[in-house]
Amino acid sequence: ELWHLLVGDRSPEPLHAAPEVSLAAIEGIAALPLEQRIPYFAPIQRLADHSSPSIRVAVLRVLSGGSGWRVRQHLVAALDDSESDVRATALDTIMRCPANVALIAHAAFHPREDV
């Protein structure tokens, strides 16, 4: 059902307020091993700017371990999110990728005090 929502219409447009998005479904994907989450990386990014902070947090957890430039772009943008839970999850996700020195440096020198 979530997969159909994300890729069914083949639109790359963000889903800012899709009411039919299931937080439990996204959290279920986030709980999967990295290898099983990879197919969701591109389509789940459509929810990165969702109006619900819980959805945005869950999306970041799905993207955890990803190393593509679009994943990095969403992690950096989430450091400026209006919600502290989203910022904290972005920082936690970045810190779990020690090989990604550029992201860690970005977080370390971020102007927000809570980052």
C-alpha cells in the first residue's frame, strides 16, 4: 500500500500532506536491514518534507545508512527542520555514518546550537 502510494503515479513530486501515509508502515521499513531498505530510498524521499514531524523522522530512519547525494541532501536539510525531533534524528543518522566525514563536518559547524 505504501509502495503504491510512493511509486504508483510515477510522479517525482513531494507528498507534503498525504493523509493516507501510514507512520507504522514507514517505521516498519526503517526497522528493516539496510539491504532491504535500499529499494525504498528514492521513493521515500517524496515524504521528506511531509507536514507531520513523525513522518519526517521515520523517513530519516529509513534513509539511515544511505550514502547517495540525495540522501545527504535530505539529512543536511533536516538539520534546519523546525522540529527538534527531526533535527536530532538527522544528527543521529549522520553520526552513525562515520565514513561520511563531510556530513559530520557539516553537522559539527552547523549554526544551530542544538545541532
